[in-house]
Amino acid sequence: MKVSVGGASCMFEAEGDWDKAVRVPASFIIGLSKLPPRGDPISMFVADGRLCIGDMSVDCLLQDAHHSQIFDLPPGLDLATRLRLLLPHSHEVLEQAGLLKELFDAEGELQVLVQEAAESLAMLGVSEEDLGTFVRSKLKGSIKE
């Protein structure tokens, strides 16, 4: 069994077959790491749209296993690459993948860069909003070079 949060993963031995990837909020996985369920073995199953682990459960999203790889971000990616990979996805999908914080962090880094550049370009009438819109459009591939 493999558990991934952001770019970090850990694997452990488990019995049973899963034909789907199960997406839950990263906060649930982090909570489990701080207060693991009691028992040995620990039962884990999906019922009525919820992942149940021991006596805890959380809303989950079932996804074909091959689709789950889209969200495995390797560590050390540059800002532009992280944003290009994350921006096309909704906040809900990124939360389920455990990557919403990664998006917020990358957007924060981008905002600092845009603010700095806008200060330099203010004398030319370029606003922070103009520059931010341009950069986001460029990242999404809507501006041709």
C-alpha cells in the first residue's frame, strides 16, 4: 500500500486488493499520522463515499489508479513547472490529492515576484493586476510566443 501527501510517499505492507486510488484530504492523513487508529490489524474500506480506517472515516474520491499518477509531483520543481501542473485543476481536486497547500505556496511565491516586477514597471503604467494576469495567462499557455 502506498500513501502519498504532496511529493512525499511511504509504502507499507497490507492485505487485500484495491482496484482504485482513494483520494482524501491531506489533513486526514496527517491526522492519522499523529493519532493512529488502534488495533492490529486495522480495517480499511470504502463505503458510501467514505474511506473508513479503524473507527475514523472521511469523504473520499475513488479514481482509476492510472489517473492518480497525474498528482505525483517530484520535489524540487521550479515555480513555473509547479504552477503549470497545478493551475489546471480545481481546488477540490487538489485538496483530494493533498496538493492544495502546494498550489497556495506556489501562488504566494508568484505574487511576490509579480509585486517586485510591478514596482519596477509602474513608471511605464503597468499595474500589478496587469502583470499578474499576463503571467498567469502565459503559464496556462494562452499567450503565443
